[in-house]
Amino acid sequence: MARHEVRLPQLSMGMSDAEIIDWYVEEGEEVAKDADLVEIEAEKARQMIVAPHAGVVSELRGESGDVIEVRDLLCVIDSPA
């Protein structure tokens, strides 16, 4: 099993954090590569974070309304090795 950590990317030079708007997946759910994971808002712009790998979402971090820092862990996707 391969563990893939999905972290909040820095989407612009001045971005330091973002607010979680809505999760599109739940723990235990299978996702395809490039599937929508979570919508965030940073610097008054909304952005979708997509799955970099196919697999099963084994861990979600944060809830709607939470503010997270750039490079903080958003979720973990486990996929067959």
C-alpha cells in the first residue's frame, strides 16, 4: 500500500493560508486521479484541490470553516503499491 499525503499548495506568492469551504469526499471513499477533493478559499478566490493519485481516502484533516497553513496536511490517499 502506498500512502500519498495531499498538502495545501501555495497557489500564489503571497498565499500563507486558506479556509476549507467544503469537502467532496469522505474517509473510506474511493477516489479517481484528478477527482475533486476539497474546495478552499485563499485571498478571496475559491480553488478546487484535486486528487493527485487514485485510491481510498484514509484520513481527512480539518472541517468546513477551518483555516489551514500552506503545506499543512489536507488528507491521505492510500493506493495499491
